[in-house]
Amino acid sequence: MKSAAPTILLSAGEPSGDLHGSLLAAALKRLWPEARLFGLGGARMAAAGVELLADLDRLALMGFVEVVARLPFYVRLLRRVQHELQTRPADLVLPIDYPGFNLRLARRAHRAGVPVLYYIAPQVWAWHASRARDLARYVSRLALVLPFEQRLFAAAGARASFVGHPLLDLPPVGTTREDWCASLGLDPARPVLALFPGSRRQEVVRHLPLFVEAAELAVRRHPGLQPVIAVSAAVAADVYDGAHARTAEPRELLSHARAALVKSGTTTLEAALAGTPLVIAYRAQPLTYWLAKRLVRVPHIGLVNLVAGERLAPEFLQDEATPPALAAALDAFLGPDGPARRAVTDGLARVRSALAPPADGFASVADRVAHLAVELLHARA
């Protein structure tokens, strides 16, 4: 190891990355209490001891059009991070997901001779498998959270390890259904429909009206149904105004919901871990969608379906994502238990098993990734 207390740059640009980055920062601090951690992230990473160069609120964007509009900001930010690497050299760079920015950061770190441990690997397999070979050249080690990625990255020559999915590290929801419903003014005897319009402002603005209208149609089909919206800490409360539905903390909501309507993303895996049947929808800027349709090379958009290897959750993209279509797809999950619902819940249980980490004695995914950091730092010593 280069030093007893290494300097490590961590970089996360989304709420989920901030959460996983905070758990990883805590694991690194357990190994090296005096370690200097700095980089990009949000409130959780700051609370875990990471000195932030930029706050998450300005980083969380998704889609070609949105990123291009903020390109000058990203260029300035990348230059600042590069300057920081020159003025206080890091022993290790640890990007967390967020490929649009972190791939560039990883290249620059590699050129500077700094080892790179990429946690939650970029999903290059979704749009251009050959990019995995590029990644193998400038990333020292990949910590993978999706089981099917191991074969793809290994074939590209990358040093890649499946570490399990960090969502499994989160503690179980502690509230009973009765207490949770009482806190929101809900009837525990009536089913709940969870609405997950996204974790970024532009996602919520784009999906919330669609999801609310679909929920209204679902209520007509299933009287007594109680729609509840999952709120994101990264989105201002006023964005949810006018939805005329209760709001709740995401994980508790999923654990108590009968079914969920979910914007494509990590939440589809959270639903799988909760055993909650779901319908997936996604709308993008027209240009972003046009480009994605020509570049994306996978059979499903939902991570839960990709891990399952089959379409457990119905998917609706762009113009297909209409309130009537979404409400109709929810029907099979909102009624009494039947073969269709049981087939999905059985499939979700298989997804949960596939996401479980290897039995290697580590207490958590974060501890496993921190051990990979130890290996890289020892190799550099």
C-alpha cells in the first residue's frame, strides 16, 4: 500500500450513487480512519466524510439533450477535478456509476498513472459492446453489481468482479403496514399503488402527470385503490404539487404496495427485492429517444427484466406509454392473486437470488469493494 492513510477520489452524480458512495466511504473509513476522501457526490457522501468538490444537485442529468445543454458545466467540472488530482494526487480514483462524466474521469486518471476502481460499471453492453474493450484498457478493476456483466466484461479483457448488488445491503423496512398506513392516513385494508416517476427533476416533470393519470384510470378499474407517489430527496417538494396524491419514502412505499408503476431505472430492482409486481414506463426527450433507439442493443429496458432474462415486468416506451396502456397493464397485479401475479412474484424472487453476493465472508457489498481498493493500493506500493 502506498500509505497507511490513502487519498481517494470518489465520484457519484446521482442520488443512488450518493447512497452507495456513502456506504463505500464508511467502509473505507473503517479500514483507514485517517483516509482523505474527496470528490463529487451528495449529502450522504458528505455525511460519510467525503469532501465535496461539487454537489449532487447540479450533477443529476440524464439524456443526450439534457447533457448537451449543460456541457460547459461538465467541461469546467472535469477540468476542476483534473486540477485537484494534480494539486493533491490521489492514490486511487473510485468512480461510482454516472458514466457520462465518470468515463472521462477514468481516462484522465489512467493517463495520470492513478489506478481506477470503477464501482457499478457503465452499462456499455447496452449500446456498444466494443466499448467494454476500451474500458478494460483504462480501468484497473471493475466492481460489477449485475451478475450477467461478469461474462461480458471478462470477454473484453477487463479485470472484473461481481460483488453483489448494494441494494441488498440496505436494512429491512421496519414499519408495520398498520403503522405506515396510519402515518399517511391510508386504510391498511385497501391496496396501495406505488408511483415512481423518477429521482431527477426532469424525470419527475416528464413522468408524474402520466403516472397520475394512469393511476386515476386504475382507481376506476379497482375502486378502493390508494395511489401514493414516491418522493426523491433530490427533487424540490413543489415539483409534486398538484398531483393530488399522498407522497411517501420510496423503500417503505414499495414494501407495502400491491403493485408499482415505475420509471425505468434502479427502482425496478428495488421492486424486485421487495417482491412487488411492477409496470415499467419511460419517456425521454424526442432526440434522446431517437438516438437511443438506434444505439441501444438490449432486448429490455428494465434492469429487472435484463437480470431475469425475460420480460417479468411489462415495458412501455415513449408513445407507447399512455395512461390507458399503463392502467391496463397494472390490472393483472392489482386484482386477486392469480397465475399471472404468482408467475411474476416467483420471477422476482429469482432476480433477488441472482443479485446476491458471493459467499466470501464480507459483511456487505461496500466492504467487498473496499477490499478491492486494498488490493489495488497494495499492488501499487
